Amino acid sequence: MLRTLLIVVLLLPVWGGLAHAVEVQRVVSPGGIEAWLVEDHSNPILSVSFTFEGGSAAVPKGKGGLAEMVSGLLDEGAGDIDSKAFQQELADRSIGLSFDAGRDEFSGSLVTLTRERARAFELLRLAMAEPRFDPEPVERIRQQLLVQQARRAQNPNALAWEGLFDLLFGDQRYAWPSVGTAESVGALSVDDLRWYVKNQLVRDRLYIGVAGDITPAELGPLLDEVYGALPKSGQLPTVPPQTVSQAGGTAVIERQQPQSVVAFGQVGVKRDDPDFYAATLINYVLGGGTFSSRLYEEIREKRGLAYSVSTSLAPMDHAGLLVGGVGTANERVAETLEQVRLQWRRLAEEGPTAEELEAAKAYVIGAFPLQLSSTGRIASVLVSMQREHLGLDYIDRRPDLFSAVTLEQARALAKRLLHPDQLKVVVVGQPAGVEGTLQLPPAL
């Protein structure tokens, strides 16, 4: 029997109009597979989002690019359907099916019209349980990864961010290039691909979110049909806690270009940290608020040093970061970095003002409904809620979690969190007056 737990959540309107109630339902299939569901029968559309914990950080050493290669191949033929026929059927039936590999997860999404639902779920099952890995698509996706690597090696933004992760994590797994190297990708075999599918796409790493035109009674058997075909568990390498280096400094990657690209960061907080909500507000004041942040005001508005500058929290499974980026003319990099460190220090010492904190709360609370503006986005949010163990009622509780942060708590956290002397900076370009004090480690 299906078991459902209904939580009624009142959402603020996104573009005006009346607020509407959303039921977040916990659905457990007859076979014991769990999904969270938001029913919406206003349109004959269904979106499914799902994630398996693991990702590119959990591939064996020397197998860089394995997760990315598999993500590009799962819809390139499955069962008795070759690549061309599989892609043609998706197009003919207007089914959207995609897979993606992140550092901490391997995810997928399915979007289908209600009338094509049965076949869409069957194609999803085939893609995960019976991928073909035929020679032609394997070599085609391999070449695409190699081209992507070559392009990233010439892309200043990619160089800056990959360099920053190298400085922050050294030889740990989070510094391993997610797309691998030419050597690692060139050596990947079909046996490697099948091993990864067998060990990554497993039920005890799985979270599912569903939104759209389906009932719990209809969803349960489909969950068993699709995900029940997968192994219960697998054996991926264990990813240990990733230690963030706290020694500050700057690395310069010389490139002949008129502007420099800058990435900077320090240790942050993870999603399960009790200070996460206060940290989100601090980040908004510092640089996450874009047009209203301190960095934007000082660097863009007052001095015209850069077109944009921003910061963000990066809470990953095994480490948390606070990172930021800016691009500016080579001759203005030194002044820009001086302002970054100055605003970092001032916010640490003084904390946010009462007005800044209230503005941050208003934005963070008010902007959230934009993440619920389509069935695809809702399904993705449902997966995140499960992954982070936030509870079925999180959407209802979320405003109060941010509202409860006091000025004293925010100021105390700013002092504990923000350390300008620990900022690691990577500059790609020819920055005048900026000396490199750190060496990037050799490519892994």
C-alpha cells in the first residue's frame, strides 16, 4: 500500500495574483522506493528529478572524467534501441531526458507529457539499467570531453576557478579535474563505464522529486518499474572530509589578455551547519546581493573598477567554501583586490548593519518562490530537501529560519567566518602590481 504524508504549504505569489497551496507528499512505492511529490494537474506535464550521491569526487583515482562520460552516454542507446533510434524516439515523443555529473552527485531529469508517461518511464529505466555503450557513441562522447578539456585550458574563467580549487584542496579529491585529463579520458574503457553505472546508480544513494500531472497511486508502481531495476547498493571509493587550506595568498597565471579574471575564496560552512542561515545573510551583504552588496557598491558603483563582482556560499558534501569572482582591467587588479580584502575585513570587524540584515532577509525569503515557478524546478527543490535532510515542511519553515537570525548572531558569525588573511586568490591575466605568492600544484 502507498503511504503518503501530506504537508500543505502556503507560497507567496511569484508574479502577483493569489497565493496558492502546495501539497508536498511523501510517496513510498510497494517496493519501498521513496519519492517526494507535488501534484499539479493544471497542465498535462510531469517532471522528475533524481540524484545519486557520489559524483566525480567518488571515481577511482586515475579515472577522471568517468562520471562525465557516463552522463553523456546514458541516453545514447539502451536495451535493444541504438543511439540514433533512442534519440529519435525522445524527440518524436517530446520527452526531455538528461543526466549530469557533479562533484558530489550524479543526477538526472525527465520531462514528459502525460500521454507519453508510460513510455518515458520505460526509456528512463532502459537508460539507467541497460545502457548499451556502443563503440560509435562512446568514441564520440570521448572526443567531446577531450575538446571540452582543450577549451577549458584556454578559458580564463575555467583556469581561475580550477586554480582556486587546486589552492584550496591541494591533492585532495575536490581538486581533481571533474572532466579528467586527456590521459585519463583516453584510457577509459567500456568496462569502466559499466562498473561506474553498477556502483553509482544504486538505490541506497537515491533521492527522487516529482512534480506535475500524476497521483501518488499512479507514481508508486512507476517508481518500482524504473528504480527497482537498479542494484540496492554499490562500492564507490569513499570521499573523506576535504580539508580547506587556510593559508592566504595569491597565484598568478600569466595570460596575454587586456583584462584579468580573478577567483578568490576561503573556508565557508556546509549545508548542515547550524550557522548556514546566518552565513547566507552575511554572504548577501558581502557580495551575494549583487546590486546591493558591499563589494558591488565599493568596486563597481563608487570606483568603477569592474562591471560586476559577487560572492557565494559553496556548501558541498565534504567541505564548505565562501568564494567570489571579479573581472577587471590588468592595471586595476591590485586596487580591486585591495577593496575585496578591505570589505572582507570591515564586515568581519563591524558585522552587518540592522538595515543590511533586514534587506538580506527580505531578499532571501522573497526570492525563493522563483525556484518553484515550474514543475522542473519544484522537482529539483524536492530532491535538495531530501538530500539535505530538511524535512517535508521545510518550505513552510524556511522564512522563519532566516527571520530568526538576530543582528547579534549575524555579527558574531561574521567575525568567526570572514578571514581576509586566509583568502586564496587566483588571477589569470597580466595584473600590474600583483605578485604571485603561491604556486599552483602540478596538474593531477
